[in-house]
Amino acid sequence: MAIRNIVELGDEALRKVCKPQDKFGIRLALLLKDMADTMYKAEGVGLAAPQVGILRRVAVVDIGEGLIEMVNPKIVWASEEEQCGREGCLSLPGRQGVVRRPMKVRVLAQDRHGNPIEIEGEGFLARALCHEIDHLDGHLWIDHADRELTPEEIEGHIPEDDAQ
Ligand code: NI
């Protein structure tokens, strides 16, 4: 188990467009394992490779329903229906905002062996998938949040919580 360092806002890796992952060998397997370990240790629900300084289109998500590994993920469909709720990021510790996302998305990706996989996400999973795929293009939630929460709101209740 290797915990990697998570870079924070200000690190240029977070603003780069990542390259496709074109090799599916032991290095990718190790990266995915380290990313999952790092995400769980930090108690996050997702982590993208640029957050550990690797500029490749690789991400992991686990919202408590099992680990999803995504290589070269792409959102191929998003619902018109939206959700509006709180969102944070391991690269922006202590900050949360209200972010609008599609209620449902369909993602095409590859697994660690290069096999095609399809992931359907609704609600919080859709939010997490969108958030991680955004990272691969250098986008962060602060770029398109409706508003940023105050420390009191982060600890407490906001109206948007009721819709989740
Ligand atoms: Ni993030």
C-alpha cells in the first residue's frame, strides 16, 4: 500500500488537460491501487490522477457502493434534469460549494485491462463521476459553483441538502 501525496489548489497539475492512458500494464495497476488507497485514507469519494501529479486520464470513485476504476472515461449522455448540492474536493480541503450537475449520467471508460466498461450513475454517483472526469480536463468545482459555503454552512444544514 502506497499513499501518494494529494496536490492542492495552486499546483499546476490540477489545471492541465490529461493525456489518454494508452498502456494497460503493471504501472497502471499500481497507480490505480495507490489512488484507491490514497482516496480511502483521505476519506474521499473520488480521486483523479492529476491530483497525485499524474497527467493521465485515470480516476477512481467510491461513494460507499464499491470501487469504480475508470481509465479514459467519457460522459456519453447526461440527463437534462439537474441536481444542485454540496460538493468538495480533496485538493481543496476545508472548502465546499453548491454545484449544479446532471441528475444522471452514462460514462464509457476502460478498465485496468483496457476492456470497455459502461457506468450509469444517478444522484450522488453522477455528481462524483462528473467531478472526477472534470479533473481530467483541468476543471475544479470552484470554476462553476453557484456559491461557496461558509464554514457555518459546511458544518450545518443548507436548503440544498433537502433535495439530495
Ligand atoms: Ni476533486
